[in-house]
Amino acid sequence: MKYIKKFVIPSLLTVSIFILLLILRTVPTSKLWKGFSVLYVPCDTDSKIVLDTLKDVGCKDVISFYNQKVPFVNQFLPIKSDEHDSYLSKRNAYFFDKDRTVMIYYIPDSYSKEAKKGCELLISRYSIDAGLDSKSSFPLLTPIICIIVAVLFLIISKNRIIFLAASLFPIIYSFTMPFYTNASCVCIYLYSIYLCQKIWNRKNAFSCIKNNFYILILFAVSLTGTFFSSFVSGFMFMLCIAASFLLLYMIHNLEIIKDSKLRFCPVLMRNAFLMNVININSIKKALIPAIAVSVLFILYITSVNIFTISNSADLSFPMPTMYNVNNDIPTLDDYIVWNWNAVTKPYKSLNNTYSDIPVDGENIVIQRFKNSDEGVVSTEEVLYSFDDEFKSQTVNLIDDLQYPALEKLMKNQQSGFSVDYSYGTGEKFSKVNVILMLVLILIPCFMILIYFNGRRKYGNAD
């Protein structure tokens, strides 16, 4: 029974975590819009060829410049009216790059495989210079850098088997979640493993680690940093750490069994607190993860442009942003305003002036007449109100549009987004990722500075 607890159950859990890593593995994909792939072709390309090719390979509900309609036509005013705002004309910007060099088609993610086939067919059959934004590419350099860091630490480690066991799953993680930020976190975590392996099997080892400021910072930052990619990414890194502990637990049990068979069992005399986990030699090794993360940072900010169409090296595409921009590309909020004006236009008095952009709480009031004891009296009825209910209803009705409406693309994005022209990158550029990687570079450097500053101040010995 004791072997089941010490080896069988930990082995099963370790294998389960490995299988889960394989199932949830992720390859970075360059995508501009949530839920849609972007197919782009030169503007002079025959649209019929593009749409027919996509249809032949099985792509449906393709959003294009040529299949847009007026989203709402008032039955009391059945004419196309765009005099108060230019939403209907401005939305055409979604279908071109900034320089009007290429035309854009939006394909739902449910047809991503078909979209890839369609793009390849346009290139091979019609020699059209087409491209997709959702090209998946495995960044092999990220796990390779992690392996190099692991090998360097393995060579200089005292307990190499322990370091190898503890670093195995983080290395596997760098292959299954090969993002630059994740690889940076793995490099920092490997340094913390290197520091910990020095006191393996020594008395009070766990207490020593728990009270060591340097190790705790490295561990906390590397674990927290993986959640910046995604919750799944952070959760899987936690499972990798758990798998490492399970491997170490089994190694510890094997050592106990081995020692029990010896007539004389050697005991490590020095307490873990007396081992100087942080000394001049180990603190200098902080340069290894610092340099590795610096390389990853350079690779991240210089990622190759995903747009490879040959007649334009610098394509700038409309894409969602979370900051406000001042341009003519409309958003979902603009559609709501346009819908409000289209719905309420027949009820607006010609004797009153109305703002092109309604304010929250604005009402459309009409007069009603009814009989009463005093004769015919007039009452006011609020027919429409520009409030959260109207906005929500307008957005929900987008799903009822019986054609591939651009508004469906808008609705699928996060609320409050703006649209700006931007260049694509392999792994989507994020200021948060840049800040995180800079922090991961600076932490080992600060550790070195703090250590040497303390030695000068207090005359600490190694």
C-alpha cells in the first residue's frame, strides 16, 4: 500500500498532467479580430473569383464589401438616409488597408481550415497575391532558449538529477505554451530551481527556501507572469510545478529506500541555513536568465510582420484597440447611434432641432389624443428612449440580420473597443507583455545589485 502512495499515485498524476499539457498545447496565431480571420487580396482582384473560391472550399458567411446592406430600413421612411451621419459610408474602411492597396474579407473562425485552403487556392490557381492574418507558426526559438538556460544550470548544478527532475516539466511547458512571456517566466523559474537544488536533502531545507527573499521573489514573479498570457497558461504552469514536486517526491522516496538497505547511512551535517544559498557564485548566475529574457524581449519586439503580400511591405490594417482613437472608422457605438437616428427619424418634429449624436436619456415623445369626461385631451407618450435597454436591444438584433453583416464582426469584439490602423505581428503585440518582460529582466539585475551592495555595506562573507 505504501508503494501505491509513494509511487503509483504520483506517477499517475504526473502522466495525467503531461497528457493535459499535450491536449491544451497552444501555438501562437496572428489574428487581428476576435472570431474572424482576415483574408486580403490586391484591390484590383475580381471579387467574384475570391467569393466563389471561398464558397467552393466551404467558407460561409464571409463578410465582404460586396454583400453589405442597410441594416435597418424604417417602414415609415423606406429610403436610404445617411444625412445626419456617414456611418454607412465610413464602415467601408473595414474592407481596405490604410493606403487602399488591398481589399479585406472577414471569414468566421469556424471556417479557419477552409479559409487556409481558399487562400492557397487563390495563390496556386489564379496567381493572386493573397494572404491570411491567422497563420499559425511555432516559435521554436522560445523553447530552445529555455533548453539552453536549463543546460547551463544543469552543468553547474551540484545535484544534477534533482535539477533535471525539477526543470523537466517547465521545459515541456515551454514547448506546449511557446509564448515569449511564458518562456521568460520559465527562464526565471529555472534560476530559482538552481538555487534550491543546492540544499536538497538537508535539514530545514523547506524552511530555508520559505524564508529566502530571493527565491520567493523569483518563484512568485515567474508564476504570476504566466497568467498574463492567459488563465489557462498560468494554470498549466501551476500544474507543471506540481508535477515537478511529484517527481521530486518520488526521487526522495527512492533515496529513502536506497539508504534503508545500507549498513551505514551518511547524513549531511550542515543545516540548510548554513549553506549560503545566495553567495557570490550563485548570484552571478542571475546573469543567465537576465540575458536569456533580454534575447526573448528583442525577439518579441522585432517579430516578423505577418503581412507578406509582395506588392506592399508595410500594410496597415484596421484592427480593434482598447484605447480611444480619433479617426473615421466607425465602431459599434456609431452603429447604435445610426440605428437610433434611423428608427426615430419619422417621429422627430421638423420644428425641433436634434443633435446628430443623442445623449443618454434622450427621449422621442409623441402626442396621443383620447376621449375623457372633459372631451378630447392630449397626452405625451415616450416612444423611444436612448438608454441601456435601447442599446442592448439594438446590439442583440444584429444576430437577426439575414446576411453577413459587418456589424456581426463588431459585436463579436470586446465592448468599448476602438478601431485603428496597425501593422500585424507574429505574437500579438501588448504593452503589458513588454512591461512584464522588462520586469523579468530587471529582477535578476536588481538581485545582483542588492547582494553586492549588502556585501559592501556589511562586509558579508561568501
